[in-house]
Amino acid sequence: MLRDRNIVCLSSIDWDFLWQGHQQIMSSLADNGNRVLFVESTGVRVPGLRDLPRLWRRLTTVGPPGRGPHARAGNRRPVNVRVYSPVVVPLPYSKAAQALNRRILRRAILRRTADWGSARPIVWNFLPTPLSRSIARSLNPALSIFHCVDHLSASSPSAARLSDTESQCFAEADLVFTTSQPLLERAAALNTHAHLVPSGVDVARFERARLVDEPLPADLAAIPRPVVGYLGGLHQWVDQQLLAALAVRRPDWSLVLVGPLQTDASALTRLPNVHALGTRGPDQVPRYLRGFDVATVPYRLTDYTGHVYPAKLNEYLAMGLGVVATPLSEIERFNRTHGPVIRVAADAAAFESAVDAELSHPDSAAVERRVAVAHENSWAARLELMSSLIDASLAQRMDHDTCAASPAS
């Protein structure tokens, strides 16, 4: 795996948001002896009222330039990870604001990495905004990586303005990683160094919870079985109508939602057999999954979700859980790659039938097959692949720079 490198990560989420590939990758690289500055998201839209708590946290947690912000409650942070919470002019598409923000961020990043020495950093960009793109270029990176985890420009009308910048990020990066085949196809049309690297799973963390016989968390243990569960943010892409129909059709089932409510879910959560438990940290998540009888990926079918590889998928499988999902393109591809591991259902009746089949026919061989598939999709394997691609690209860049510097014979 990659070692002894300086990495500036331009993230599209904050460190204390739901644990995702951003934190997993950077934590693993830091644990392996790399130095990481994790720059939290600078945003893709003008902030609204709901953003005020986040803005206030940023204003009140700024710490010494050499060490990043003061420690705060939330996701585990390795010693070699520094988290920087930028405070910028919140006008992401104003050229004047971009110029000012670029100066602020570049100066702050250089201060926070000054003790790393003179080695040029690897810039690992998850955020295809004009500001992140210009920051990545201004840092004179040893290698620039654009890591595309979703079709961000399709996520909202305001984010549609990112379409051109997404294309520029694809074209300009030395390496592109994408989490889904549709994203890879978009990237490969613009860059010959694009690679498919879907989200993985920290197998050991889930294996411990699966094999250790310990009580379930008290709030989950109090809920009647069987439990049909969903892990992740309850956002606009979750098909709430599908889940509500399922809850009404089967009042003997408990629908349990583990994750933050990111949109209005009142019509769903007021149903008596729907239980929204809220956000749980990465170390707690496996214990909650252990209390699921069946897991779900109930996403609506849209242009955005057509590019999504559900990160929760391999976490479900690592716990040996049967999974029922809507027919997302990446779910269909997953089944073509690994065999029919996931049950696919397009409407409430089919979803009920698929969940019922999982509940009615427990299969120990199927459990072992799911766990084996999760091992094939571990974060360790993903990180080895990315590290080998990075090392090869760095070596190629070094050879190119050496040739360019040599006097003509």
C-alpha cells in the first residue's frame, strides 16, 4: 500500500458526516504512514437556514494552523489525519468569491502542511466545483486524483451548474477513480487513466460483530421482530412511498431506519411499525446490522441513482444479511459479476414478496456466500488497487520529468 506520502484530500463531505469512502480511504492511508490533510467540503450551493449549525461549528472549531481544528466528537481520526474546516465566502459560482476563496484556502492548506517538508503532495479531489478544481491545480501536486463517487451535477437543480467542471476534473486529472460503471464510462470518454473502484467494506469490523454473541443495542432490542432494515441517510433518493406501502402491507414487520433524516420523512415515520433510530457511528453500525433480519436498498430510479453504487451493500453482505433492492444499474451489474446475491424488486408487491422469501427461507449456505462476496469487495483490496495505480502514475511522472530535465544529446 502507498506509504510516506503527503496527501491533501479535498472532500465533498465533512469528517463527522456519515462514515463513507472519503474517511475510510484517508484513515487507512494515514494508518499506513501517509500524512493526510482532510479539507472538509466547501459546498456546491449557497447555504440556507439548515446549514447554520454547520457554519457555526466551523467558526468555533478552528484550531492552530499547524495542527488543524480542535478535536471534536465524531468519527475516529487517526493521528496522521488533520482536519481543516474552511470558512469561505459562500458563493460557489461567483468568480470574485472563487478568487478570494482560492487565496484563503491555498494559504491555509500550505500553513497546515508546512511541517511536512518540501515534497509535493498528492491532491485527492472528491469535489468537482470550480473552487476545488482551482485549488487542486494551484498546489502543484506530484499527482492529481479526481475521485468521482456520484453524478453530483444530477443531484439537484443548483448542482447542475457543475456539469462542465465535472468534465474538466475528469479530463485534467492524472488519475480518475469512479465508484460505478456509468461514472467510469463518463470518465473514460475524457481520460484514458480512469479506473473503476467501487466502495468497499472493512471486513474485520463487521466480522467481529457478526461472530460475537452479545446483546443488541437496547433501542433495537426493544423493537418487535422481524426487522426489515435500512442503513444510511434518509435522503431524497430513498423511495419513501415504497417503504410506506411495505409497512402498511405488513404491519407484522418492523421497518428500522438507521441514519440521519435528511429530508421530510414525517409521512413514513408516523407509521406505527416504522422506527427511525437516527445516526450511529461507524463502530456502532455493525451492532445494529446484526439486529436486521433483512436489509434493503430502496432507492428511486433516477438519473442520479443510475450512477450510484450503494456503499452499504457490502456492509450488509459482510454481516451475511439477505438484501432486497430496487433495480439500480449497479445492483444489476453486481449480480452479473457475483451471481444472484441480491434480490431485486421494482414495486411494493415485489418488494414484499422478496423480503418474505428471505424471512421464510433462511439459508446458511447463502449467508456464507454473501460473506465471501464481501471479502472480494474489501477496502483492503480496493486500497491495494488504488495504491498500485498511484505508484505506477508517480513513477511515470518521475520518468517524464527526468526526461524533460535532461539536456538534449
